[in-house]
Amino acid sequence: MARILACGAFLKNAACLLDTATPDAVLWSAQHGDLSDPAACEALEQSVRTLLAQAGGPIDAVAHDLHPDFFSTHLALRLADEHGVSAIAVQHHHAHIAAVLAEHGALHNSARPVIGIALDGVGLGTDGVAWGGEVLLVDGAQCTRVGHLSPLALPGGDVAARQPWRMAAAALHACGMAEQIVPRFAPTVGEQAARTIHTMLQRALNCPQTTAAGRWFDAVAGLLGLSVQQEFEAQAAIALEEAAARYLQSHTLVVRASDWTVTPDGQIDVRPLLASTLIATDCHDPAAVDEAAARFHLTLADALCAHAIAQAHLRQVHDVALGGGCFFNRILTQRIVSQLESAGLNVLQTKSLSCGDAGLALGQAWVAALSVTSGASDSSKAAAAPVEFA
């Protein structure tokens, strides 16, 4: 049995206290918002100290995100030191899948591994790259990365997540069509901005890589002219989903197997779809844009499912858990669930818990609890069993 305090994610932060001696007993803090706001940081610290006061006994560990620079990580390390317990780092996407398992009561039956599909905008991977389009094998506190979306560059770093045209430029570059960046985007963002991004991509200057599904949605929304700069989170992805929904209301679309590939090392690549169809779509033709948006949704879902199904069969796993904020997208979720169930797999999703970062703390606590009870945590700055590569 273990009593774990978990400090949650950076975005939509909420903390929780999990006591495995009491089934289904989870105490949650309020949602504090994003930890870029000092007020949210202050509220988080107040909340976790309130949770500690309500714990009913000493805690066994403090769980936190793998990212070393988050306020929640610093707070977890400080609290662990104060209480003389381990601070356990849990990789972001492992925590997303673990949150699903915890909500399904899997803590006391953790011997059954699952395939996890974790799709979101960002989370630090064990290789230092921003992950977010992951296929994982989760076996309790153990997590193995068995597949992921092919990486895209983030021209300018985090700012690219707020400017989908930059992600669209990165997609053009990834498809070997960098020469289209300036003529395509200069009329919208200006000649200098377009040329600067082109140069950055060509020279790999300040262009960290990401496998995040959210950034692929941004890229496609930018390519289809649906979003240039986001005024709020997920604006581009929402516009893309709305376009796809318009098409699918009255049309049936057949996904072409030639529009995606999976490499031997598990990279799931939808660039063939971009090169064959999406990049050439007439952005001034609403019907063509809607069809392209729908094709992207279904192709991405089918590509992810094909690899997840193959991994499930290879590893004799019967359950697939879905986690991460991209599962707020109904078209993507329904397609993935349908494909997995058609393959005879049992699909686990969050129930009352948010599939996004607001529910992440429970997954952190679940992994940390298993680490503590299995004896994996024996230092003041421990890590949950690290995500390995297959």
C-alpha cells in the first residue's frame, strides 16, 4: 500500500493525493491553470499543502513530471526533501495512460500490460525530445515506447505551437518541398518572416523536433489555410475537426493504405498523405479543404491503429488505453475506437476524468505507487521505471 502526492502537469495543472489502502480514494486539488502564471504556482503550493494536511498519515513519495524546469517538479523535490521521501519523475505520456488505468481500477491488478496510445501537444520524452504522438507498452511502472509519429521541426521552438503556419512550413520542409514555403506564406505573414523560417528549417537553426500529434494537426490546419496564428489553445485543431465534420456528415471516405507508412523502428509517417493530397489542396475551395481535413483525421487514426494492433498481437496484449488531449477530438477518437474494437481489442478511455492534462496527476500517482510498492524507489530523487525503447 502507498500514499502518494502527485503535483500534476504544467498545463491545466491539478494535483492529487492517492491512497492505495482505500480503493478509489483520490483527493483532488482545484484546477490551477497553466504554471506559466505565478498565481497558479502559488495556488498549487497551497493546494498540495492542504492535501498533505488531509492525508491521514505520512506520504510515501511525491510524483511529478519528467521535465526538470517545471515549477511542479521543483515543488515536488522540495516537498519530498521536507518529508524525507522519494521524488519520483513520471514521463508525461506514461502518466496519461496510467491515469486511464487508475480510473479503471487497475492498481491492484497491474500485472496485465496494455498498449497505450497517447496523443497530445507536448510532453518531454526520455530522449529529451518533445513527444506527443506515442504508442507505448505499459506494464505497471514499466513503460516501453514501441512507436511514435514521425517528427516535425518546431521552427522557433514553442512559438511554433502558437503559429500553425510555422508548422505548415515545417511539414513542407519534411516533405522535401521547402521551396514552397516563401511563395505560399509570404502573402500572409510577410516576405521576411517566411524567408526567415525557410532559412531556419534549411539550416536546422532553433528547430527542435517533436512527435506531437497536436503539432501535426496544426501543420495540416496551416497547410489548408484554416489557421495562421492561434488566439487560444487548440484553435487550429478545432477548426480542422470542424472542417472534417462538415465533410463526413454527408460523405463516406475510403482511406488509402498508400497514404501512410510505418518504418521498422516504429515511426508512423503520414507524409505520403501530405505529399499526395493535402499540400496540393486548393485552400480557396471550401469543399476540397473539408475533404482534405477529413482525410487527414481518418488516415492518422488508421495509421496509429494499424501499428497499435500489430504491437498488441505481437506482445499478446488485449487492452488498449487512450490518453492525452487529442482525444477530445471526437472524429479521431471514434475512428480509433472503432478500428481497435474491430480488431478484437478492449479499449479503455477515461470516464469522469479528463483525458487531457487536468487528469494527469492521477497517472503520476499510480505509477509512483507501483514504484514504491515494488521497491523501485529507493532515493530522494528517484524516477519511475524509465520509458525504454523497443
